[in-house]
Amino acid sequence: MSLKAFHLIFISAAILLAFGFGAWCLAAWPSGGMPARVSMAVLSFGAAIGLLFYGKWFLKKLNHPELM
């Protein structure tokens, strides 16, 4: 497995984990009532969205290395 393929798999896993953690925080918030869970969910969703943009940028760089 090449380093580029591993990087894409790792980014995909990080995106899924960040969305999953954010969803878990929102699901657990009504039962626990801690306001920190909402902020963790927002930060997690923000990180997942940032990783999506990074993944898109990385794929673009992979397909067109002359652009960078």
C-alpha cells in the first residue's frame, strides 16, 4: 500500500470518526445535560468539515501535482 493510499484511508477514517463522535455527543447530551457536550459536538463537526476540505484539496493535488 502506498503512502498516498494510506493517507486517503486515514483521512476518511478521521472524517467518519469526527462525525460519529459529534453525533454521539449530541445523542448523549439530553441524558447528561452537560453543556460541554454541545461544544464538543460543534468542534467535532467543524473538524470533520475541515477534514473534508483537506481531503478534497489532497485529491486535487494528487491528480494535478503541477498546481501546487
